Amino acid sequence: MGPVDNVLIDARARVLADLSARDTATVTAVSALEDSVSSREWWARQWPQGVVYVAGLVAQDVQDALFEDFGRWPVCLHCPGPAHSLYIQPDLGGPDPVWVCEESGDVVAPLGDLARWGRSG
């Protein structure tokens, strides 16, 4: 198993952990995750220096795929008021992607750690 394979396995595990943390690991969501990992495999093999971006890009791909069928994912649980999303920062997805509240701009959790960070961040 090569470095690209390890990065893809890590990205899949981190996004799946966050889907599970928010009770969103549905068939549709996992299918979107698998599709993203598959397409990012090609991308990572074409640009090996870009592997540091893969996990965040996979998370963004899943967000985009779920928006039509599911709506916002993940939703911020830290702020009062109307539901709003978290997004991956940095924009390109890495290195070291984190979930950031779109309202406050606060870092909520590293990618893959939504369950551990809970509601209090």
C-alpha cells in the first residue's frame, strides 16, 4: 500500500467519523463518500504533492453531494439561533483541515473529530 492509498483510507475514515457523529452515515451519505474517495484517488495520483489536501476535499465533496438530498451537513451545534453550516478551512482542504462555523468563524473541530468536540467545541 502506497502513500496515496494511506491518505485515501485516512480521508474516508475521518469523514465517515464525522458523518457518524452527526447521525448522517446513511446509505446516500456513504455512497457519496465512496464516490468522492474514488474520484480523489485519480486526482491524488495525478498530483502527488496534493495529497495533503485530499481529506478536506473529500469532506467538501460529501457536503456538496448531500446538500440537495439532505441539506446542510454538518450543522453548527455551538451557536444559538437558526441552523447554519460548518465548512472546511482552509478552502482547498488542507493541510490539517478543520470545521469552522460559518457564522462566528470559530474553529469547531478538526476533520474527523466532531464527536469528540461535541457541543462545547
